[in-house]
Amino acid sequence: MEEENMVEETTGLQTEERKGEEMEDEDEATRKQTEGRGEECQTESPSDRRKRLILQVVMVLGGSVSFLGISVAASWPNPAILDLRRHNTTIYNTTITLTPHQTDMLGSMVAVGILPGTWTWGWLVSVIGRRKSMMLLLAPYTLAWGLVALAPGPVVLLIGRVVHGVCIGATFVSASTYIIELPDTSIRGALATVPNFALNLGAIFTVTLGFSLRWYEVPFVGLAVILLQTILLALFLPESPSFLVIKGRTMEAKRVLLRLRGPSIDVEKEMENILTENGEKAEMPLLKVLREPAILRSLAIVITLFFVQNFCGLLVFPVNMTRIFQDAGTDLSSEVATIIVFLVQMSGTVLACIYLDRLGRKPCLVFSLLVMAMSLVVMGFYRQCKDIASPGDVTTEQQQQHFLPATNTTFDDYGDVTKEQQQQQQFILPATNTTLDTPHYDTDLWCVDQGWVPLACLTLFMFTSSMGAGPVPSILNVEYFPTAVRAQLSGVCMVAGSGFNLMALQLFTPMQSAFTPAGLYWCYAVVCLFGVAFTLACVRETRGVVVG
């Protein structure tokens, strides 16, 4: 009996040891997952953690006001073009006329300015910090909106749009970096979609302003948004802790980290990890960093995603939304249809906040591009059918086919027509030397009375784009690069993206003329499918991974 008891005790001790080892392994795994942020899983109560995360959300919301300013600047052509078509007058009550080419340039010239904006502010962000570089944006925004509002003619107006591009590129580099570096890893993906929410909100806001304000009055509202962001940065928002650590401002960095992470987190460990990951790259020249294979691979992935984002129509449609609805012949007014699409896009951003951290960046991007491709294919078939049903001006041959008299025909050729009828021109003949502009509809085609189709297609397109194709390239543009050179490398990708944006916007009208609207939508669909294949083959997941 004693031997049996001893065996049982020994077995029990071994079992307890194994359990203890398993618990230690779990603790070690948890520690490894959290050590990048310096989190030691100490006694942080749920209420303390909730308060800390709410503070991070508030800070990210404050920093995202910059993206509201971006959206007002980028979406300004929507109300402006419609207003200029109705009342082509300036703030001085003089006439201003834009050619179709100049109308396209209201959107595309922004991409020209993005090039110097990203390079200049990419350097500033790494030298003076994220917060100060964002505050300096007030000066170029004031110049840009001033040129647009006070423009006497197309030339000054387009120069103002170039300066807008400088502001947009600079804001993307500084604000995106700032927002990614503030929150915990567990909520970084969700909070990284807040800028997209602000962009959608700004688009709706800008189109709504067009109902009551002239094209030269909207700029004053846009300038007020940037002024609000500057005040928030000056009074309430801190500098990025990662930047402070790299610059050796240890005490200030520790103070900000304690505010963001709480007292139960080992902030010293987080600061040490930031220095370890970035110490060498902080001293390296940018050209040497660019030669590293991992950096080159990340650059290639992000630049390709920006290509897909621009040439799938995602950044072209918001600028030309009202024009697209006018051409497609939707049942609603173009302004109301545009607002509906932007509202639905904003709801898609809310879903992205939930699923980008739950499912990951890669699955959301694949799903988004697939549904966008389907929407574009249907939209293309609708426009093809619409063009067949409504070919436009009726030619002379069509006049003869439909038993209409040819031009320059006199009443004498029609027999018993009285002089009174000739004088009153009350017969079935059109006036001489005229053509018929009335559209000729084939009522057997299904698309004639289906004006809801373009609205449904573009709504679904913009909704699903907000869940992946919209936010993910911008998120990866920050997450893929080390903190020390993040702003510069993000700027490199932004320069490439702005070049693609310039080409996509400027080629919108020529491609529509060359391929027809249906062909243009199908080209965009092919780019979406290419993006799906590229994402599955090349894009690496960053969900739950410590960045920097």
C-alpha cells in the first residue's frame, strides 16, 4: 500500500510539473506577442484599459481632422464643376470658362503637386516631427484655398489645385505616420481606418456644401477645417512617442507612452525595442536603406497596390461622380446620387474598422477587389446597352429610314399643301438645314427604364472599396517600413501613387472616348482582378504584428 501511495504521489507531482511547464510556455508565448509594445500583461483592470484605449481613439480622431481637410480639397471639383456649368462667374462677378481638358485638370493637377509635397514633408516629418510638420500645413493650405477662391481665370485656378496637391501629399505622409504610431497593436487596424472614414465624411460634406455655396465660397470652409486641426495639434495632441525615442528625447517619450499605455505597461521595454529596431537605420543614408532586399520588396508591394487603387477607378470616381451620374442618366439628381454613394462608402469604412483586425488586411483586400470587379462588369454592360438604346444625334440616313424629309426640301414636293400651311410651317417637315437631336430609344432593351442600375453598381463598388482597396494600401504603406525611415519610404510610395493618380485622372476622358464608357469600366474590372491575384501571391499580413 505504501508503495502504491508513493507511486500515486510521484505521478501527481509529475502531472503538476507538466501543467506548470505548459503554463510557463503559454506565459512565454503571450510575453513574446506583447513584448514589442512593452506590455508585460500585469494587473491592468478592464476599466483602466478601456479608459486608455478611449484616449487613443480620441487622439486618432483628432489627428484625422487632417484627412477631412484632404477630402474637402480633393472633392471640391464635384460641386465646383456643376456650379460652373450653371453660373460660370467668379467672386468678382466676371465670366470664367473651362474647356473639357481644363475640367479634367481640376482633378489631375492635384497629383502634380503631390510629388513635391510628399518629398518635402517626408523629410520634415523625420527632422522636426510628425506633430510640428502637420501644424505647418496651415501655410500651404491657406495659399491653395486663397488661389482657388480668388482665381480670376482658369490658369490661377489650376495653380491653386497644384498647391492643393502639395498639401494633400504632405498631409498623407505626416498624418498617416502619426496615426499608426499612436495606438496599441490590438486596435491599430481598426483605428487605421479612421482616416478613410474622415475622407468619406469630407466628400459628403463637400458635395452638400455645393447645394448652398458657390464654387468660390467652399474654399473658406476648407480652410476652416485645417485651422481646426492646427488648434487641436497645438493644444491637445502629443508628439509621436516613436519619433521622440529615436531623437533621444527620452523623458518626453516616457511621459507620452505612460499616457498612452498606462502605468501597468513597461514603457522602458517599449522604448528599448524601438531603439533596437531602428538604431542602425536611423544613421543610414536613405539610398543605402533602399538597397536592402526586404525594403525593396515592401516598396514593390505597396507601389503595385497603389497602381491597382488608382487604375481600378477607386480614386477616379469620387472626383468625377456627378459627371458619371449625369452621363449614365440615373433617375435621381447627380448631387443626391453622389451623396448616397458617399454615405454608403462611409458605412463600409465602419465595417472595415471591425474586420481589418479580426480577419486581417489580406482577406479584406481580396474580397473588396472581387466585388468591385463584379460591380464594374455589370456597370459596363449597362452602359453598353444604354449606348445602343440611345445613340444620340439622328443622322441623315436615319431621317430617311424613318420617313423624315431630307434637309433643303420644299413644300412643293409634297403635292396638295396650301400656301397657308407653307407660311405657318405646320406640316410634318422640320426647318431646313436642321438635324434632330432627340435620342432614339429602342424600347425593347431592358436598360431604357433602369436608371437605378448605375447608382446600385457604384454604391456597391464604393461600399466594398472602403472595406479593403481603399484603406489597406495606405495602412501597409506605413506598417511595412521601420520607424526611423517610415516617413521617407512612405513618401517614395506616395510619389509613385500620385503619378498613377495623375495618369488615371487625366486619362479618364480620353480613355472614355477611346474605349467607350463600357470599355473603360471593363478595363477597371481587369485591374481589380489583377489586384486579387497579386494580393494572394505577394502581400504579407500585418494583423497583430508589431510595426517599426
